[in-house]
Amino acid sequence: MTLSYRIVTLDPLFDRSSFRCGSNALDEYFRDRVSQDVRRGVTTCFVLLSGEDSVVGFYTLAATGLLLSDLPGTTAKKVAALSSCAGGTDGKVSG
């Protein structure tokens, strides 16, 4: 059996509610905030879709960066949980 995957840009219609990569911070970001960052032009998000068009992975790319040392302590802790290239898979994909 051959598995089929494709990488596409994030569409707000994709069901992200059940995606889990094992990192609570990344799961929450992907479910709740990545669309907002895409709309604001802060990042671009790509998703890995299975043959059934289920989201099985994602990554984001941002053209800018921040030095954590330039941010207030509480903000730096929140931002440190994510990076300018965040991503994850649901654990079912390998290779």
C-alpha cells in the first residue's frame, strides 16, 4: 500500500481540532493562533495532508526574528516555547 501525502498552504477550512504533535504549545498555536499570524503577514503556514486530506503535519516560516533578550521576561518565556520555524507531525508519519 502506497501512502500519498501533499504539502499545501494552510486553508482555514482544514480541520485542525484533532491535530496533536506532542507539544502542547505547538498544538495550541496551530489550532488557535496560526491563522491570525498568517492573516497579519507574520508567518506562512504549510500543512502536510494525508491522502484523506487529514492534517498530519505543519510548519511555519517567518522572514523576521526577535532576540529573546530584547523582550520583557514574561513575553520572552511565552515566545521561547515557539520559534520562527515551528512545526510538528501527528506522530503517524515517519521518513
